[in-house]
Amino acid sequence: MTTVRHVPLAVPAHPTGHLDAAQRLALREVLLRRHAALLATLRLRESDDGRIAHAAAFLAQDGDDAPQRDADREVDLAQADQARVELGQVVAAIERLDGPDFGRCKRCGEAIGWARLQARPHADLCIGCAEQAERAAGGVAHPSM
């Protein structure tokens, strides 16, 4: 009589991708801290306290500073917009953190380097694809590790 041995299928060391549990936990902590910081920044900018402080600074300025005030306002608006974009990226990264594709480039499918994920845990492109995307957009390629 022939017995059939059950051979378990090889289970990958990291079933949810190339990152281990400790790495994912570390990234989760960084993402959650960044999420809280971005929310606090946006709340302050949009709160009455932030607006009152901005109005007080505006009134305290010399009347000849209109161009500088306009430039400062534009910078403030750009920084708020940038914070909103990053907040969206952070939220998306938190949502996909436990999935098999987290830490993999959405363009080429290769693993995103650990150093890049540590520097930018919400990265969804590897360095090579990020550089290509920036060049295609007409910018200077300088993605974070």
C-alpha cells in the first residue's frame, strides 16, 4: 500500500511581502505619528486661533509690505496644500500597510528599498520609478531614499 505524504506548501518568510512584522510595525508607528502631526498642522492653520494669529500679524505689519504679505500668504497656502497631499498619501499607506503590495513599487512591482521606506514610509514608487516620474513631469529627480 502506498501512502501519500502530505508535503506542506512552502510558506514565504514574509507572507505580506518583503517586509517582516517588526519593519511593518516600525513603519506603522512612523506613519501614525506623521498622520497626527499633519492633522495638527492643518487644524491649527484652519482654526480660529491660527486665523486670528495670522490676522494680528497682518495688522502689525507696515503698510508698505503688501507684496511681502501676499507672498507670505501664497507660501502659507502652498504649505497647507502640500500638507493635505501628504496626509492623503499617509492615509493611503496606512490603509495598505498590511497588504501584500505594501513596500512594492506600484509601477514596476519591485521591492522598495528599506532605506527609502524609512525615509518616506508612504512611498509607493521605488527610487528608479520615482526618478522617471519626476523627469516625465518636468521636475528635477531627487526622490528621498
